[in-house]
Amino acid sequence: MSVEPYREITFDKEGDGPAGQPAALAALARQGLTDLVVFAHGWNSSPAGATRLCSDFFEPFPGLLAPGVEAGYAGVIWPSMMFTGEPVPDYRALVTVLPEKEQVLDRLTELLVTAPADEAAFAEFGALLRELTDVAAGGDDRAAAAAGPREPVPEFLVADPLEVCALFTEALEADAGRTADLGRDSGPASGPGPGSGQGSGPAEGSGSAEGFGEGLKRYWKGAREVLRQATYYVMKKRAGRVGEFGLGPLLGEVARAAPRLRVHLVGHSMGARLVAYALKGLPSGARPVASVTLLQGAFSHYAFAARLPHDPGRPGALRDLQNRVRGPVVACYSRHDTALGVFYPLASRLAGDSASLTRAAGLLGSDDPRWAAIGHDGVQAVPGTVVRPLATVLRGGVPASGCVSVDTADVVRSHSDICREELARVVVSAARTGR
């Protein structure tokens, strides 16, 4: 680990963790710690990978702190998997975070590798996705129904699987064309985008001269993205639960034992959703969180809004919870993040509006703001939100309170491009711990 003292906070998929974790963190305060920076990873395939990311992310911090600041560090390790913008995962590795679905994942992997050119295979693929996500054929979320209030079931899980895979194939190809046009300016850090085809094997056939069977085979490229979006749906629910029922209550216990310890929450991708939902899970009256920094956050840019612009009678999912933070809530965003700029709104749109399951060309490039991520264009529909370019923040710092959107496109070139000193400086500025 690149920093000390460092502790890991671990949770299972329900938000339960080992006994003694709050006491271990509070003990750091009794040893003279003034500030605790807590980082939640996004979609990683293993706890070891998450720990490495924490080490890489925290590495610049000691050299940025002001004299007199005694900081500690903690990594939130939760059972997750890779997001669409990260390197193409081994689908079989999903068993590590969904062990109860091993047989389903084995068959899904077999279909994606063999890419059979027949409609029955796509029908089976759709049924397997519903089994993976605990969605019944009629569109009911079985797990959510057992747990309480239900979120909308994504339309792509219950619509015709062949049509859905065709849609996502067109989305991937349209985005690849757009990326090719801009590629000379993207720089080496951008790497392969989602659905770039790296390691995709025999499912990558395309071309207008294909026969009917080969045309169907081509749609397995979109099927790969559909599986990603299905796992996104599972992880979306999981991240919120771990934040609200795991991290939030834990921080409340730490606050009772060490009331002077200032906690700074940082989350990447779905980990940003996790730390944001931790605010929802704080006990009444507890205010241990001194700052929040969201890096390429994979949740709605309207989350903190009191009223949704397109539906004023409804609030955002985290309405006004920024007021539970003693300092600023900073959302870092980048237009280079294809995962959030293209596939997050596509998945969100299909989750919230069944009428939009139409041609991919109509979805890609849409300016409809209802489906955008906070990591794509920052906090929206919250009066008083300050918008700053990264260069201005690095010169003058982050405002002391309220919502702040920071355009980090100058340094963040892809969804996973977060281990940078400039972003560490943003966190330190928000925390009021910098030189």
C-alpha cells in the first residue's frame, strides 16, 4: 500500500461487514488522526484489484497535505465487477461476484464465444439474462419485490432479445465510427473504448455483404454489451444498497466514537453512487462527512435535485442530501468518458422508457438530458451549483460548500483514467487539507 495508515472497509452484497470495523477507524482518531479519506472503487473483478487501485489513487496524497494535517486512508471493498469503459472482462470471472449464478454465466459465456447464427439462441440469451438479474419474463424484479419498493425493470431485459442485440450492435458501430473520426485527438491514454472488439473473437463479423445467418452472427457483438448492461443493472442496485445500509451506518458509528474526525468520501464510477447513497444511510443528526468527491460518477446528474426538470412533481433519488455534507460535493466529469456519454444514457433510457427501444441511431447522440450521468456533465438542476474547469480549481481551489461541477476533460481521457495527481489535488482542495 502506498500510504499509511490504511484500513480496508469490506461489505458483502447486502451491505453487511465484519464486526469491529467502526471501532478500528475510530481508533485512528485517538492516535491523532484529523482526517480520513475514504475511497470506493468502481467495477473491479477482484478485491486484490480494488486494493491496487486504492494504492495507486492514494499515492500522491501525502505530498499534497498541509503541515499539521494528520490523514488516514480507507478503501471500501465491495463485491463488484468491471464497467463498460474498462478493459474487456472475462465473463466467466463474473462468477466471483455472482456465485449463485454460475450455471447461468457458464451458458451465457458459451453463447457469446460460439455466437450461433440463429434466433433461438438469442431467445435463450434473453431468458438467461432475466435469470441473471432476477427479472421474471413479465418484467417483475423478483429480488426487489421481496425486499420492498421496486425500481423500474430495464426494457432491454424483457423486450425481444434479437432486437435489443441489434440495437446495441448499431450503437457500438456508430460509436466506433465517431471515435475513429476523433481518434487523432484522443491521445494514448484513451485506450480501447467499450465494445471496441479487443479480444472479441468470432462474434465480431460485420459488413453489408453478409448473408442472413452472418447478419445474425454480427449481433453477438451487441449481445456482449447487453450483458454488460445487465450486470450494470445488478451492480446499480448493489452499490446503492452497500452505501445506504453499509457505509452510511458505519460512518454514523465512527462519528459517535470519534466526533472530531473529518471524513472525506471519494468514489469512482459505481463507487461514486455507493458513497453518495452513504449520505442517505447516515443516522439522523450525524454529520461526519466533511467533503464528497465523485469521479466519473455512474448515476443520474439529477440525483441531488429537489425537482426533476422534466417531471417537477418528482425529486432526484438523493434529494438535498448534499446538505448532510459539511463541505462541498464535487462532481468531476469528462466528455471523453464514452462509457458514461454513450452507454450509460442508453441503458438508463431503456430502463426508464419502454417507448425508446427503437433504432440505435436515434438513441446515440441524443441531447435528451433525462438519462445523463453525473460523471458526464456534472450536477444538474441544483440551484447554486458552481461549474469550474479543472485549471481554475487547481489554481484557486474548490468552493467551501455546495455542489461543484469540475470539468476534468483536460486530464481524464477515459472512464478509468482517475489515478492522476490533478484529481488528488481536487480531493485535497475539497477537504481543505492542502498546502
